[in-house]
Amino acid sequence: MVSFGMGAARNTTTAANLPAFPARRLVLGACFVWALAWLWIGVLVWRDPVNHNVCVEYATPSHNWLAGRGLYLDNMGVDGFLYMPQSGLLYMPFALMGPVLGGMVWRAAGLCLFCWGIWRWGKMLWPDIFPSIFAIASAIAFPITLASLRNGQANLQIAALMLLAAAELHQRRWWWATLWLVIGLVVKPIMIVMVLLAAAVYPVIIWRLAIVLVLATLIPFATQKPHYVLAQYQAYYEVLKTASQPQRIFCDLRGLLWKMGWIMPQSLYQAVQILAAGATLGLCLIASRRWAHAGRAFFLFILAACYLMLFNPRTESSSYVILGPALALPAAALLLHRDIWGWVVAALSICLSCDGWAYNATHNWLKPAACIVFLGLVIYQLLRGNAQRWNQIPRPPSGVAPLPGPALSAG
């Protein structure tokens, strides 16, 4: 078995026997499919700018900020705008474009960052065959991404920013990693999981995080009156306390158990969340010792994504776009090596796209169940791996010419 797609094959065909594909056509074909999906969604948004379009909820706080109105007046403390006040500032350029154009530019920005993250990781881990990796990973991630792309939800941006932050951590570009992490925190507060794990595994970024977070806290005071900004911070704190204890079931571990007939008490669930957080941190620290830089950064991304899917108190069905690249990239490498485990991981990715083929029958249980199975595979690979295995990158198959550009080391 390939070491989760990130090393040399064992008892499988060698890279030299991989099928030959025209690299440029693969990349252009994948980009064409992504662009076609974006255009199709653009037509749907143009025909009905309100239906299945949360960008309206993002735009309202931006306009409220300009008018000096409260950002959290209409969300009833449990739904709607649950993000930091800076999120209204971040979305303001898109809000000023209007509901249709602004929403589509927002989606395009998220999609481009998402594809760039897949591209970068494919090139870092498998530099000789990354066009094939990018194309296959795109095909696997595509159906998982559609729901978030259709609704314009910020989960697509969070997935992309987590991927890019992990890539910068691997390449030791600390300021860029810090920037992506803080932007992600502004986009959606669930990014705090990735921020805390990154600070624990890469303590060199802690003082950089402190500086950028202070700047991000002060920026709103340059755009509005101080008493208004302070009032929004206070309102956000109250909203966050209420939103962290939802009164309904979401698509997480608690939702899975509920479907199985057990409603886990909120107090018990919070204890499980804390224990899972400690276990996630422990696994990230193990990865930092047993794997090379690429391994520790990619496992950090995967483990952060799994924790968010299973233990974030408000995980929605479309949130699983965050987990999409974590499955798609290893599955692509395993499939290229004709490893049977590639089909297993690909099957799990199909479960994450169940919105499109069995939403009512699978709601709140199939996706967390697939995430648990995937997490088990991840932990197995993490514990059995080492840096030497990581660095055994397969050579390009005959007939594949890598795209121009320097190949990045995976070590």
C-alpha cells in the first residue's frame, strides 16, 4: 500500500507503469470543468439572487457597518451572521458590487484559492506527476464542493485558506502562513482550530500571530467610531456564547449518534470536544516528530479538518468541502499507483457528496460516519509513517512531461 499516497508504493505497480496522460490537457480540462460549474451557478444566481445564496447574509453586515447599524440585530443569536465584525469589512468590496456580481466574484475568489491550494500540494508532494494529481484530485473534490459553491458559503474559502496556510508552514514562509490563518479567522471563526494547532506545532509563528491579530483587531477602529466598534465586539461575544451551544442537531458526531438513537447531552458533548481537541493536538505533535515537514503540515491540515467536521458545534452538510482536499489528494496518488486503497478513499469522497443523490436519507449521519472511517485510516498512516518513507517520491511515468516550473522538494 502506498503510504497514504505520499510515498513509494509497496506491493503495487511502480510509477514507471503509470498510464501516460498529456499534462496540459489534464490541467486545462480540470480548470474548464471548474469554470463551467461556476458559470452554471452564475446563471442560477442571476435568475434568483436570494434562493440558496448566503452571500446576502454576508452583504447585509457590510452595509450595516457603513451605516453604523448593529451587525447582529437580525440573527436571533443563533443563525445568520455569526462571524467576527471584521468579516463585514472583508466582504465589503463584494457587497458593493451588488448581490449577483459580488456573490459571483466572491465564489470565484474562493474557487481560485481552493484550486490553487490543491495545485500547490500536488506539486509539493508529487512534483513529477502533479498535473495528473491535480486533475484527479479536482474530479474527486468537485462533487463535494458544489453545495458550498452553489450557496456561496465561506466554507469553500476556509478550505482553501487552510490548505494554503499548511503549504506555507511546510515551506517555512511564516508570515504568509500567519496571514492566511488570520484571514481565515476573519472569514469564519472555526479557523481557530487550525490557528491553535499551527501555533502548537510551529511555535515560531506565535509572535507573528500576535502581531497580525492585534492589527486585525485595531483595523475596524480606522473605519468607524470607537464606541460603535466596541459595541460590535461586545455583541459578537454574546452571539458566540449562544451559537456555541446550539439547540438543534448538526452534521457532526452528535448528529450521527442522534440518528442512531442517542441524544448526547450538551455537557457530555462539550467534554468529548475537549478530549478530542487534546487527542488531535497529540496526533499533530506525533506527526511533527515522525514525518518530514510536508508530512507534518499536511497531517495538521487533515486532522484540523476532521476535528471541525466531527466536533465543531455547528457543522453543516456543506461544511464537508473543508475535508474534500484531505481525501482528494491522497486518493489521486493512490489511484495513480493502482492501489486498491485509492478506491476506498474515493468511495468515502462519494459519501461526502451525498447531498446530490440522497440528501434526506443520509442527512446528518453518512458524512460524519465517512469522516470517522477516513480519520481511522489517517491515524493508522500517521503512526506507521516516517520521514524517510515520505521522501520516496515516485518518478514520472513514461510520456508525462511536467509543466514548466521548478519542482518543489517534499522533504
